[in-house]
Amino acid sequence: MNPVEVAPVPAPDLREPLWLLEEWLREGEPVPDDFIGKVQDSVQAGDVEVLAARLGGRVVGVLVLAFRPNISLGGLFASIEDLYVRPEARHRGVGAALLKAADERCRGRGIYYVEVQVERGGAGAFYAASGYEPEPDVRVFSRSLVIRDRGDEKPEA
């Protein structure tokens, strides 16, 4: 069995690992080019890292790690925004290798707190087996905002 190789993806090379996320999160619908540009800018700024896992030279997993300041911690914390492993590559250590690489990237930045949100019935067991613990008394609330298309606006008189 080939060893899993995990490495950060430089901003210009994001297309290939993003294909995996498009396949999973967007049912094959491409991420808009302008959004890819924003992700590239975030990677170049050091606010986001995209880690790609390869088996036999082929990208089979991806992890998106975001870094943010947190006042209560008095420093940066990391959030695993997305982690995906192709179904045919699961149970081969790919997810664990991605989490290990994320831990190393965080330690290198002096970050000791990493969080991830999972859906019920989702990857909770995987994260728990990897040492993640549920946060007591924490609930996630969300809200969708309506954003008008600026092309629909009428010029002011």
C-alpha cells in the first residue's frame, strides 16, 4: 500500500483539490472563478491553508483550514472548514493523515485550539476517534441573508 502524502497547496494550484470539494459539496457544480480568486488571496495572505492528500500521486483527500483571531483565547485559533476523502480512499489513513498535517501546521503557528463543525450522523465518530471532543453547551446558530444583485439596482436620481 502506498503511503499517504499530505502537503499544503500553493494558491496557483488550488483547482485540483477544489475539484474534490465541488464533487462532494456542490454535486459537481464548479466553484465560480471569482470565488477561487478569493480563496487564492486567502491562501496567499496566510488566512487559509488547503492541504491535499495523495495516494500514488493522485489527490484523494482535501482539508481546508482557516485561521482566525479569538479574543477569549488571546490569539489565533484554527477551524477545519472542510475535510473530504474520496469514498474509494476511505479507511486507508487519508483522513487521519490530513488531521495530523493540520495539527502540525497549527503547532507551527503556535495555535493550540482547533475546532470543526459536523452534522448529526456525519463525521462525529471520526473526529472523536481522532481526539476531538464535543464542546459542552455550544450550539451553532446561522442565518441566511438576502443579497440583491447590484445589477438590479436603479441608479439614484
